[in-house]
Amino acid sequence: MGGFGSGRWGVSRRPLAETMRRIDLARLIRDEPAITDRHALKVHCRRGDDTPVEIATIYLEGTSNNVLI
């Protein structure tokens, strides 16, 4: 007991994609049609004292769709 591989199976401490915040690109482009693949999104939040804090900068990059017809 207690050797390699023992313990609960299928339980991970990593966060699942379903629990993470998402950026809806379709809505973003619909609301801001001037956005292109060369723009950057800055993600902000506020501390308890209402001070804004920048968390991340996300750079958009266009890729081609490989659609087989």
C-alpha cells in the first residue's frame, strides 16, 4: 500500500478548460469590427481597493484554415 500509482485515479490538480475564463472571438469581432490579427488585448482586474491591475497581454495572430472540401 502507498506505492507508485496508488491513490485516487482520475483526479487532477490542474484546472480544466471548462472552468477557465474564455474570450469569445466571434462576439469580440462583432462588437469591435476594426480588430485585426495584429491587435493585442490587455486583460485587467481590480484589487480590493479598486486599483486596476494588468494581468496579461494577449496578442492576436491570424492563421489559415485548413479546410478540405
